[in-house]
Amino acid sequence: MSDYTKLVDFQVKDALPTGDADKIVKGTEIETELDNIAIAIATKSNSASPTFTGTVTIPTLSLTTDLSVADGGTGASSLTDGGVLLGSGTGAITAMGVLADGEMIVGDGTTDPVAESGATLRTSIGVDAAGTDNSTDVTFAGTGTYISLSGQEITVDPITESDISDLGPYNNYSHPNHSGDVTSTGDGATVIANNAVTLAKMAEMATASLLGRSTAATGDPEVLSKATALALLNVEDGADVTDATNVNAAGALMDSEVDADIKTLSLPASTTISTFAATILDDATAGAVRTTIGAGVGDALTSGNLSQFAATTSAQLLALLSDETGTGKAVFATNPTLTGATLAGELAGADNTVSRVNLKDYGEVTNAIGSTGGGTQDIDVTAGNSVSATVDTSANTFTFSDPTASDEMCSFTLVLTNGGSQTVTWPASVDWPAATAPTLTAAGVDVLTFFTIDGGTIWHGAIAITASA
């Protein structure tokens, strides 16, 4: 909120002599005064039924009527001092009168609570008057009355030894002491002595079973069968690592059957192996192996395929191929000469230079965006250097992304339909002729071209065709 303060005293100007430069009333002075008046008016509220926004600070507030409950008040001008307040929904809060001595507030679950006392209060809370019975008297039968109840009064009589003697012998119990596997102390507590329980006193077990536990987590011991015990130990039934028959039956070799250098294997009689393989294993030298398989040192495989070899990299094949250039499918030379190559898929140049190329019957991939739908629409150059789009729905902001590196020219052509039907905002990096973006056709096709030579820092844009049908 701002108060109006006059900055120029026009009466003082009127009193100045003719010809005095300060006598002239300037337009800027009038404009300043009018602006100050406008600000003061705009930040003040009307004296009648004003409307405020934001946080309003009121030092002192005087109301001409009670503030309603709905507005955070009580709806009443005054409340009874010491009275209990009762809510009435959105109506004004009412106050009960001050409670008299011995009164209590009692409700019935439906109407407003009331103050009650005396017999009315006792009836409401279910209590009899003092000195009257609330239930049948409680009495004790037999001799020796130690506690008596009469009405609401309980009488406790002293207990004497003669009264207790009426009960007969008392406190004559003696805890027995135990010996053997189970022992006890004078207070009767029993314990099982360490190392006292014999196996004969355990639960019986089946033949060929062990004591252990196969159930998950900690718990009581369990009787395990032979099969369960072998499974827990991961041991084969009848296994004997010192018995060559058992070891060989499992497909393994005894240590004595393999020499220190693991060069000569003495295979068990039960081992199944082809005669050809056995001959190779018996060959003492690499030369003997080549003789067995009919191969010489450095011989090339000239028939069949390479499926019998492990996975081989291109670099490894390069060292093996003698024809490193030519028209074959496997060409690994640094600068091979290709003759009549046909591509069956996409060729990715990975941003490398292709020189001295004659192109014939070529096309450019079109990034068909379709409807922009308003909002931000990115044109990714990697999706195609030919782009088509239709502006509709609402204002559209274009962005350009992924141009080639700086010092390489990157360009794309945009075929834009109905560009003038909505507000179109171009990237700030676009440099238009005369620094002015072209006016686009509201119902028709415009063709625009963009190119950059600095990696997208500046895009040079121009409109090539306007209002094409």
C-alpha cells in the first residue's frame, strides 16, 4: 500500500517571474504526478465493502455484530462466567450455568447435557444412597470369622494363633531332596545333573539311523535316516575315495593313475573312448599327433568350414588370410579395393570421411514427425536430413539436436504444413536473413532449409518455397 506524495508544487511555479526556466511545467512532471496518484489509488481499498487479497494485518478490529461460528467466532456477545460451553453445530455457542456444589454434568446421548445432583444423579449413574445395600450381604460359613461384610462396610478382625489352629496342622510340608540323574535342593527345585542321563534313557531310534537335524533353522535334534544323512553330507551311497573301483565308477581317476606332469593318463578299463582318440592320447609328441590327423606344420584348411575352431576375431583371421584385398567377402587390408559390393543393410560411417564418391539414384531418409500437437518439438538430425511436420493444436517451439561436429556442414530441409496456423518459435541459434523469421502459411506448405558449420552454435535458416499447395 502506497500513499500519494506530491513531488512538484505547481503553485510555487505560478509565483515565479515570467521567463524563469523553473516556471515551465514539464510533461514529465505531470506524468510523474499522475503515475504516483494511480499507484496510490491502485494500492488502496474502498472504504465501503473492500476486498482484500494476501495477508491482512489489522492492529485493532471492532465488529458491529457477533462473529459467527462458521467464521471462527462463538456467535455470542457474552458467555456465563464459569459456565460450561455447549456447541450447537453452526449455531452460536451456549453456556450452562455455574455448577452448584455436588452437581455433575450428565448426558443422555441425544439432547444437550444437564446438571444433576442427589437422587437424580445417583439414578443416572446407577449408585445407591449412602448406608443402603447395593447387593446381597456376603457372609462366611464355618468357624473363625476373620473378614465380615455388612451392607457396604467390611470389617477385618485380627487373626490369632488360636484361630489358625482351627485349620489343623499347618506349615508341616517338607520338600523332598532327590539324588541320581535328577537332583534337588532344600527349596524343592530340581535339576538334571551334567553327564547323568545315559543313552539308554533317550528315545529309541530305528536301525541304521543317525542323530542330527535336517530341518532348516535351529531346533531339537532329529533322528536321520541313512538317505537323509547321505544327502546332508553330499556323499554317494557306498562311496569310498580309497577304493579305485568306486572312484573309477564315478568317472574319476585315482591319483596314482595320473603322473606328476599330467602328461600320461592310465585310463581304467571301464573308460569308454574311441580308437582315434586313444591313438592321439597315446601320441608322445606334437609331430606324432599331426601324423595321426594327417596335418603338416603350417598346413591350411582348404575345405569345409571353421565351425570346429573356437570363436575367432577379425584381427586373428587377418593374420591367416593370404588374400587381403580383392572382391572376396573377407577383406581386411587397410585400404582394400572393393569391386561391385552390394549392401544388404545400413552402412554406419561413424562420422568418418568418404572421399571421391559419385552418387547416382540416391535418396535422403525423411524424419516424418507428423502432427506436432503443440508444445516443444525437437528435430533430431540423426533421424534424417529430410524432415516433415504439421503444426496444429497450439503454439509450437522447435528445437534442433545432434548436428555433426564443428567445422563440418550439417543441413536439413523442413517441409512444414500449416506453419502459420499457430505461433511458431524457432531456436535462438537460428540466423535468419535480415534477422527476421519468415511469415509462414496458415493453410499450406512452406519449405525451409537450415545448415550449420559450427556444430549447431549458429543455424543459418531460409525459406525456399512458400504457400505450396
